Amino acid sequence: MTNPARKFIGMTVLVIFVIVYAFVAMVIGDMTMQTASSVIRFAYFAIAGLTWTIPAGAIIWWMEHGFRLSRRPDAD
């Protein structure tokens, strides 16, 4: 896959992922944290607000490097 195509696909997946993740985290937090204390709500939203960076980092890494299924013949 060419580098521009990989970056376009990665950008599209990243934008969709962040939107869906934010919506799901917000709905889960709203539905389950109605009666929780302020500290618990803060902890949930702090963790949920930072957790998206792990898969986003993987997507960005793929955009930059891609997956190599076979070794280069000159690599040893």
C-alpha cells in the first residue's frame, strides 16, 4: 500500500474511532455514574479521556510504518 493511501485510510479510521469512542464513553459514563460520587465520576472520565490515546497511537504508528509481512531481501 502506498504511503498516501495508508495515511488517508488511517486518518479516516482515526476520526471515526475518536468520535465513536467519545460517544460510547460518554453514554456509559452518563448511564452508570448517575449516583456515583464526584471522585468516582472524575476518575472514570479521566481514565476514559486518556484511554483512547493507546489505540490512536497504534493507528498513527501504522500510518507511518505500515505492516511488513515479509522481510526485505537485503535485511539481515
